[in-house]
Amino acid sequence: MIEVNQLRFKYPRHKDFTLKGLDFHIPQGEIFGFLGPSGAGKSTTQKILIGMLKRYEGSVRIMGKQLKDHGRDYYNAIGVAFEFPNFYSRFTALENLDLFRSLYDVKTEEPKKLLARVSLEEYGHMKVSDFSKGMKMRLNLCRALMHRPDILFLDEPTSGLDPVNAKTVKDIILQLKSLGNTIIITTHNMNVAEEICDRVAFIVDGEIRLIDAPRALKVREGKKAVRLEYREGTALRQADYQLEGIGDNESFLRLLRNGSIETIHTQEASLDQLFIQVTGRTLT
Amino acid sequence: MNNKAITLRPRLPYSGVRRFFSSWRQDMKLQFRHHFYSAYLLISIAYIILLRMLPDTYQAKLNVLLTFSDPSMLGFFFIGGLILLEKGQHIHDNLFVTPHSPASYIWSKTISLTCLSLISSLFIHISTFGIHQRIGAFIAGVTLTAVFFTLVGLGVAVRCHTINGFFFSSVVYSTILVLPVLEILQVYTSKLFLLFPATGSLLLLTSVFEPISGADSVYAVSSLLIWIGIAFYWAYSSLQSNILGDAKGGRDA
């Protein structure tokens, strides 16, 4: 679906390249996450993929065609939800959706149905200026979905959402994937990446340091051990056991048998830890 | 996974035309919501009262000057307000990740404001002079003038970041562009004024009261059409470099 080779980009009047030769392929139906700190090049990559920045070097093939050869028809096939949900504030939610809907050349969803999917059906006639950030974020997703795009670009899709609405958004993304849509997420949020991304790419200083499935990364880079917390009298104790040969480890088996264990956790790395380990940077 | 086709979907019939008219309708709705129409209803009524209070001998000349300097040029200032409003609400990125093209964006804004100019100008003119045979020349004069000045206003507005910046720049641009008014006021005349778009505008508007030759009509319309072409090209380039981010390494679609 998306094939990028040796992608380089330099902003005018900047000395250094912001993107220094990215290579990645995203097959159809995948949820792919770009992770990285501010200024790493995530947004620049997304802007290139959505056709906002054209003066790049390298090859970007999308839907079997070089991005530079796509006309404005390309925008009938992609949906974009920017990080900041901007709308005409004097228009209502439905008026905004109607306006953006009228700009597409393909069949579109009924705006009221979209609002219902994100629990905004009661607010269709409310001016967007009266919306909270969370409501605007959900409306932003509606706008990106209204023309049933094949590829969806989402920048921080759960930013500003409470846990219930964040789950609604994640469920919608997973449902779209099940329908064969390709979704590219740009985020700082490792939990979102872990929960819904099939693969993630760590971007730092304009380079991709690592690409893989979150689970594979965590297992590969983590310790192959379990950590137990158990009671000994009134004291809370902790012990680590290597997974290799754990079935024959008498100490571990004794704790299992005597029923004093309160928690058991495998010691795979978290994506946060992994990111710091690989890049030497935090995600801020 | 549902392995659906990954080619571009077929467009609905006449989608470009439908999108343009829809965008035009939305622009007019936005202008209505921002009280452009109610403001110009009041202004037009004030002008009608003023014109009716004047002796007949001054009405024609004042109508030409009023129509040229206000309803015809209103697009120059209103487009600034609209563009800066959209800039302030960071709406352009969202507009241009749809099939809506920069050219379509420019024309829907320009034509919608030209409609407001035309409605306001005709309201003032017909209320004072009634409907007459030369109304066609009046409509042509107002339409071509409004299109030209709205395009120039758009080119100025996309370069500005604040309303104050826009008004400062607009004073410079509008002062230069309206210089041929000096000839109507009999303050100063120059052959160079023939190169100004405003000369064509004033000629067409004056022709309503003092018929002009066919050659003058052709000159006026041709001059304005050429200037509209230049203004469109300038507005388009300004939009590309200032809104679509060419200056920041942006797009050219």
C-alpha cells in the first residue's frame, strides 16, 4: 500500500536534512505507528505522505503509484485527522461536516451516523466554538472518515480524550482495520501504540532506528524472566526467576505451592523502556 | 482482513462542478454567518439616503464613485477578513487535504464576494435610478471590478498574519490601484492611467450615464480581463507560497 525508499527531506533555509533516508513498507490493512519525540521527523513524514510537502528526495509509492503522480483525486482515497482539531467555529458540528463532505468527489457517509459512532449525536446542532477539546477530537475523526478513505492518517488520535472515548476511538480504528483499511498513526503515546499498532517505527533525528511489531520488540529486547511478589509473614518480598528451566526451579515451585504469591509479571521491556534503550531519548 | 481493491474509487458524475458550486454556497453561508450581508444592507440603505438627498446633477458622479470605491471594492477588504479568519482558525490544512483545489478555493471566494458586491451595488443603483437600458454596462463594471479587487485582496491577505498587517498593506495597494479616480475628480490626468485596471472600471460605470464608444467598451472590458488574469496568477502564487507552505518546502498541487 505504501512503499517508501530513501526518503530525504530538508526544509528551505535549514542546514540539515530533517529526514535522512527513511525506508519502510506498510501493507494494506495494517495499523502502523510512528513513534518519536517532538522534532524527530514524524510530522514531516506524515506531511509528505499526505502530499503537503512535495520537495522530497527518494521514492514514495502509494497505491501502486508514485505520490508525485497522484492528482487531487488522491484526497478521495485518504483521510487525515491532524493533531489539532480545527473547524469553522461559527458553524455547528453538522454544518462543518456538511461543508467538508461537499468537497469530496466520492460517496460519503451520513454525518449524523458518524456523529453517533463517536457519541456526539446530541451535539450536531451545537456550534463548534462551544465544544470541548475531547469533543473536537471526536469530530475531527468523523471528518477524516466521512468519505470512507482507504488510508487513514491520524495524528495523536486519543489526545485529550477520557478513557471511555479513547476506547471508542481505538475500537473504531480496529474496526476499520478489519475492513481492510490501512491506518498510519503518529503519536507520543506508547500505550496507544502497544494496544492497536501492528508495527511501530521509532523515529529519532530523522532516522528510523527500529521497526517491528510491539510484542516482538518487547519480547526480543526484554528480560526472559518473571518477577514474583509474595508474603513472608507480614513482609512483602520480591524475587526474579529466569524463564529458562523455571519448571524445575525448586524455589519458584515452592512459592507457587505455598500460595503466598500476590503478583507474577513477565519482565518483557515496555515500549517506553525500549525506546530509551534504542534511541537514548525519551518521548517528550 | 478484508482484502479490498486499492485503486482510486470512481468519482461521482460532474464532481468538479458540483464541488465548486457547493464551495461557493458554503462561502456565502459563512459570509452570511459573519453578518457581511446584514452589514452591507445597512451601508447600502445609508448610501441610498445620501444619494437621494443630493441634487440630480451630482447623483450620477457620486453613484459612480460610491459604487467603485465601496460595493465594488468591498471584496478587497472582506476577503482579507475571511482569509485571516481561516488562518486564525487553522482551517487551511484541513481544506487542502480534500480534493478542493487552490484555484477552486480562490474562485469560490471571489465569486461569492462578487455576488455581495453586485447585490449591494444594484440595490443602491436601482433604488436611485431605477432599471434602465444601460444596466448591463453597470453590471459588467461592478462584476469585473469586484473580481479584480477581491483577487488582489486575497493575494495581500495570504501574505499577512494579522488584521492590522492586512489593513496597513491594503492601504498601500488600494491607494495605488485607485489613482485613476483623480481623473474623475478632475485633480490630475495622465495617459499612464490607461494602464490601470481602475480606468476600465470607471469607464464602464460612467458609461451608464454618459454612453461611450464601442472601442472604449472593448478597451475597458479587455483591460479588466487582462488585469483579472494577472491578479489571479498573483493570488494563486501567493496562496501556494504562503498558505500551502511552498516557502516551507510545501506542496505544488
